[in-house]
Amino acid sequence: MYVSRSEGSFINTVSIPPSAFDELLQVFSRHYVCARYTSTLQLLRPRRISELFGIPPATLSRVLHKAEIALDKALQEIPDAQVRYPSKHQQRQWARRVQEKEPLLDGVWGFVDGKNYRVQSPANADLRNAHYNGWLHTVLVTGTLCYGMDGTLVRGRHNLPGSWNDGETTANCK
């Protein structure tokens, strides 16, 4: 995949195009030694990765932890990797671009998307009630992302009670 530079494959696998991956890899490799492995690996569970590379789970956990720290440092160095709320000027520009495509949408500069994740039911009744989603009939945590019209991530909130809907989780996204 890396050699073929297929944009579709990159986006499906790592959620960013090859050019963004190269930029991230350049900064990331300053914080972490990147070993080259050429086999085609699918998303694997830690146990399977340990078996495949012949390393103990504790070692894998330590290596992944160090890689996560290096990734965090690398992302802090890349301005385009930051989650930034747009200025009023940027909001107006995006709103004009949206209205050019959809004339009936006035003042809309982005969109919201939420995701629910099932969790184990808490023993505490109040906590369980807060996380119970009556519409979906299960205990959840929810997360919401707010994007600008060009795909820029402008806000995110996660691990919120599952009883909240997307609108409630984005009340401050104005």
C-alpha cells in the first residue's frame, strides 16, 4: 500500500491521504524509530501481533505505549493536526461556500456527527441511568465531532453519557 500510493487504500486504512501520511511520518520518525515491515497486515488484535512477531504481550504493550507518546509529540508539531475552532472570519467564508452549493442554507459552516459505544452497565444506579439510552435500549457512552465544511475538525467531545443526543453534546459548538 505504501509503495503503490493508492489514495483510496490510504484513506480506508489510516484515514488520511498519502501526502498527509508522509508529513506525519517525517515528524513522527523524529520521536520514534520506525522499523520497516513489508508484509500485508490487517488490523490485528494485540495477542495476534504478539504471536506474529514472537514478542511477549508486555513488550508489545510497552512498545505501543512509547509509539503513542511519540505520535502525540509528532501531532503537536504539525499545525494542521490540531483541533482548532474557526475564527468568525473563517466561519463566514465557509458559510458563503456552503451557500454557493446550497442556497437555502444560510449561516451553515459545518456539520456534526456522533457515535455511540456500548459499555458495561455501571453498578451505580445513577450512573447507569445517565448512560442508558432509552431509544437504543442499551447502556452507552457517546462522542461527537464537529467538522468545518472543508473537513477540518473543529471540536470533539467523547465519553459523554449515552442518554445525551448529538445536539446536547454540541451545545457549545456555536
